[in-house]
Amino acid sequence: MEFGLRRSLQNDQVKRPSLHPEHRQKRPDTPTSARLLPACADVSLPILKTAAGEDILQRLTPLSALPQDILQRLGLGVSL
């Protein structure tokens, strides 16, 4: 995951400043899993069930720009 994202950022000559939560102005050249996972922390998948336990609704919360960018750079789609 890290390698694919680093390669994509290097090819596009782009840096993601918001992957460094403690220093918003810092531009890390090497995103790590420890920085990527908190960037997606607000994503959730609530599942509503009937009284019998059958799934009736699954809805992924909308992705912000950063998780969308990460998924696209990893070659994954953002529409689920």
C-alpha cells in the first residue's frame, strides 16, 4: 500500500500535506500506513438489520477528498 502510493505521488510530483496531522504545513515525502489509516478514520459502514437479523441497509459514509485521492492513487475505485 505504501509503495503504490509513494510511486503514484512521485510520478505525479505531488505531496499530501494533510497526512502529517501534527504539522499541517509539513509535506511528508514518504506516506506511511500509520499516516494513511487515520486519514480514513471517519469512514464507517453502518448496517441496519431487521428483528430477525437480516441486513436491510448498508451505507458507506461519504469519503472526503483525501481518502478518495488515496484510493485512486492505489488504483482502487471510489464508488462502492
